[in-house]
Amino acid sequence: MIKSIAEKIRQNIQKVIVGKDQSINFVLTALICNGHILLEDVPGTGKTLLVKSLAASLDCSFRRIQFTPDLLPSDITGIRWFNPKDQNFQTQQGPIFSQVVLADEINRATPRTQSALLEAMQEQQVTIDGLTYTLDKPFIVIATQNPIELEGTFPLPEAQLDRFLMKINMDYPLAEEEDAILLRFYQKNPLEDLQAICSPADILALQQARKKILVDDSLRDYIIRIARKTRTHEDIQLGASPRASLAMLQCAQAYAGIQGREYVIPDDIKSLAPSILLHRLIISPQAQLRGRGPKQLIEDIINAVPVPVES
């Protein structure tokens, strides 16, 4: 079930997006896990286009929030206002009240505005002037940011970064992929003709089916050993939280389902670990001076932790 629906969504997205198979698989993994995504790469690599293609493939409500330094928290969540005609207060819901939310260039907004997303991302609810509203399901926030341009930006705090299930880098296309992009967009944007092929009920069914994917005890122990290694590594100041361990478990289930399996294998965890851990680790200054980055450290940790073998 998971593989067939995920394949339909992937094929629909690939009517617009050329290549990026791994990125699309990771986006689908996060969607099936009911988790949020941080897309990071230089401008023009297709971050926003990927989100729009996903939203167009799902029969879900979609809103885009363009983050700027003057954006206020109420511009995201909404406001309560007094209607003199009815003599009572009414709620005007903000763009966060959508099932797919694109937080474009999230690091351009102030920390106060960024924090307006925290309650929605963690608890799938929004509080406005003391009144709490439950968000429709499925609910996913996909944020984009440019790692190159730092002027006028506000780095995401660790608490907010930890709310993102995965961090995905788009990377530049291969030469033949770039040629296919030029041909595909030569006369018309294919996004304009993209049709929804999946309903909210289908997504919720996928999320329930994911929970039935088998994870062996040895693989749960493997996840724990990877997480604990990040907390004791001499080059890492802040290691992975238990939320990261849970993310590895859930993502491995979804990823296995996308591959058509009813059980998780070690390669699922190894493939997903960088995207889950990369944005959660703080590297020590000494390691940075030696040129040791989080990607290299995660690779070292995965190579150092023994992989479970079938008995």
C-alpha cells in the first residue's frame, strides 16, 4: 500500500522536478511520518518548486508564507478582532491554518516570528489570544533557507531546528538533468497542469500503515547506539536528542514502506541518519578549526557503530 501510493506521488512530482530521486523519497518519508522538513541549498536549485509540486499532487490546502524581517507572529497565526457590527470578537486565521505550509526563507524572519511555528509544528495546534485551535490533518511545514547569504538573516535556534524531522539538501543537477530541465521548461511550466492524485485520507492511511512496519530489537539498539555516540563524541558539543532517535525509527519505517518492504533493514537507517542528524548536532570550535564538519562526523559515527547482522 505505502509503495503504490508513494510511487504515484513521486511520478506526479517528477512531471515537474527532474531527477532528485533521493530528495523526493526523503520528502515522502517525512510526509508519511507526519514530520516537517528543512530544505537548504543555494537559490535556483528547485526548493520552492519541489514544495509546490508536492502540494499540487495532494488534494490538501496549501499556503506560502514569505518570511521577511518585518513579518510578525500574528501574520502567521492570525488575530482576534472586535466586530462592532456583531458586538463580539472574531478570529481571523492566519496562513498556518493549512495542511501544507511553505515557510519560504525562514531564516530571514526574527526569532520571535520563527517561534510562532513551534506550537503548530510540535502539537499541531495554534493558540490565539488564549484560544486554542486544532489544525487539520495531515499537517506539514516545509521550510526553505539559503545557507550562503547570511546578511539580514537570523539563524534558527536549536529548539526550532529539533522540530524539523529532516534536513534535505537539493544539490546541483547533473549535466544531463540540467539539459532535461531546459527542455521541460522551454515553452511552459509543467506545474500549471499538475493535478492532485492523492487525498488527505490517503495520507492519513499511509501514516497509519507506517506504524505496522516491523523494526527488530537489534535495529532499535542500533539507533540508540548511533544517537549515544553523538553525545559522547569528543568533537561534538551537543549530540542528538531522544527526538532524533524517534525520528530515525519512524523514518526508517516509512522509508522501508516506500521501498515495498514490511520490515526495516540497517541500510534504511544508514541512508536516513545524515538528513536526520545533520541539523541537530553542534560541532566543537576545535573540530571546526580542524575542518571537521557535521557531515564527516556523522559518517565517522555510522562507520564506527557495528551494524546488526542476522543471527
